[in-house]
Amino acid sequence: MIQVGEHLAPAVGAALARVDACERGLENSCYTCLRTYRDERFHELLSRREAVALLDALAGRIAG
């Protein structure tokens, strides 16, 4: 069985790179960085700034 922890660091790094590379404002989101059609009801709540903060904190906990 694959353990989630074994692949968490690369997954967080990839997610952070994707959110960081978006050209929209930090208070926005788009289908390139955060949005999907399945989460349409939450689009107004999605913020790249919050996603970056969460992923940075998670990356720091994994590395440290």
C-alpha cells in the first residue's frame, strides 16, 4: 500500500508551483490554478493568497 506521507512533499510542491504560477491577482482564482467545475459553488471563496499561505505552511512542516 502506498503511504500518503511518502508523496506529500512532491504533491505540495507541485500544488504550490501551480498556484504560484497563475497570473491572476492573489485574491482571485481560475481554472488553471484552483477552480474545477465540480467546485463551482465555492469559486467566490477560493483565494490564491490563502492557498499559497496554506501550502507554504504545509511545505514548512514537511521539511522541518
